Amino acid sequence: MLDKLKQIEQRYIELETRLSDGDVYSDPSAMAKLMKEQKELYPYAQAARDIEKCLERESEALTLIDGRDPEMRELAREELSEVRGELERLYAEAKILLLPKDPNDDKNVILEIRGGAGGEEAALFAAALLRMYTMYAERNRWKFEIMSVNETELGGIKEVSALIEGRGAYARLKYESGVHRVQRVPDTEASGRIHTSTVTVAVLPEAEEVDIEINPADLKVDTYRAGGAGGQHVNKTDSAVRITHMPTGVVVECQDERSQHKNRDRAMKILRSKLLEAKTIEQEQALAKERKSQVGTGDRNERIRTYNFPQGRMSDHRINLTLYKLGAIIDGDLDETVDALASAAQAEQLTVNSE
């Protein structure tokens, strides 16, 4: 493990040398690329240096333990115990650091939310989840842009697609895919009876053109007039776009922009991401048919979380996490949940790698 970290540290030192050379400033693009790589390698280089310092302290303590001075031997034993505890922690952190990275982690996100079982109550909760993710994006300084939305008369959402742009967006949001269940008393419920509804969330990494090739001959493109609840977003031209990928039957729509050209570009972004997701799932199933990740498969039929309003409770069923701070969570405070899911995923990876 240390050898691998030291190899990465050596590359980090090489980058430092190249960036200190004045010639690199003549090519801003190349300099930016080197700086980006150096920033990514910094945690590995620092881990190598921290471990080496601890190993030096361990060696010095062992030398003093062999000495003749009783007082120094006792101090050395205390130092040895402390440094070995520190080494254990550093090696554990290094194991996680060296885990294979998800190549999609730094990608932008296509977020899709759909009301499920529960009619209007499900649509209203879909709107609440959209607000939750919008506020979480604001906390992380990500750009949040709605690409297509189908609203109900009462302010709910039948379905919505949004683009979230920002560093680490997919890494943090990928655990949100699945069925979200809500238990609460609807405003329209006169008897105060608790209703249970569901909303489906899909989180897709935004696919670039290089990630997935699409043959234009495989596409059926339809245009129509955009519409919405109460006349919202209605326009008088056929600016909305529906694209059907004929080989797979995948259909995507975009109607949020007035420009047909912009709607087509956005619809193609969603289509590429959906096709990449299907390709990725197929590859993962081929590699590990029988293994199911601790944090879930991302299957949209899998219930991942329950939001219980009467009890002020959010429960994530994949890791048996229960938090009594539902108001804060609905206001976009998702970090504690996401951190717990990420830790569970890392633990599962460590288990797989050790087998």
C-alpha cells in the first residue's frame, strides 16, 4: 500500500517541478490540466508523507526502548503505543483512498422525479423533493436548472427533469436513486388519517457525446406546443421536443425552453444519460450477477427511504439509518445521510476487495 502511495507521491513531485518551470505558463490549457492533476493527487501524496513520518517515529521509539535509560524506555513505550495507533488510522484511511473511484463521480447529474402511488399527494411530495434537492444544490453551490416539468393543478409535480452542474454532484447524489415513501396527513384529509404515497427518483450521470454514440437514424423526433397547469409555460409555437430512441424504446421530452433548438439539445442530454445508465447496469450485471451492494442497486422499484411526518422521522432502509430531523432534511440538509451512505459503500468495497 505504501509503495503505491509513494509512486503517486513521485508523480505529484514531478508535477510540482513542471509547474515551477516558467515555460508552462505559455500554454494556459496545459497548465490548467497539470494543476488539476496535481490537486487530485495531493491527498495521496500527503497520505504517503504522513505514514512515512509515523514510521520514522516508530523506528526512533524502538531504538530508545533498546536503550539503557529506564525513564527513556518508558517514554518510548508510550510513544510507540501512540504512533502505532496513529499508523493504524492512517493505513485505514489510505485503504479507502486507494479504492477504485467511480468514473462518474465528478460528472453533472440528470435528476428525474416522478410521482408514484398516491395520486395528488404523491405529486405534492414530488414537488417537496424537488425543493429539497434544489436547496441541497444551493448549499453545495451547484447550478440547478429544470429542463422539463409536468405540473398538476394543485401545485404538485407528475414528473420533472433537472440538470445539476457542479463538482462532485453525482458522487453525492447517486445514492438518491430509488423509491421514496412518504407518510403524512394530506391537507385535503378532513379526518386526519395518515396517507402513504411514493415518489420515484432517478439520478443519472450526465453523459458526454464521447461516452455514448447515438445514430441519428435511430431517432424519431416529434415537436409539439408546450403546455402546463393553469396555462403556465404555454406558447404558440411547436417548441417542445419529444425524442424516441427506436432500438431501445427510450422516450425523452423537453419543453422548458421557448427555443426548439435548446429543447432538442437538452432532450439529447437526457437521452445520452439514460442510454449510458442502461449500458452501465448491463456491464455491472455481467460482472457480478449475484452480488448486491449494501447501499442498494439503484433499482427504481426498490424502496430506499421513508419520510414520516407525524414522527418527524426519516429512515433510510438500506443502512438502517433513522434521523429525527425531518424538517431540516426536507430543507436540504442531506449531508449526514449522504455521508452515512458513502461510508457504507466504502465498507462494502473494502469487503469485496478483501475477498
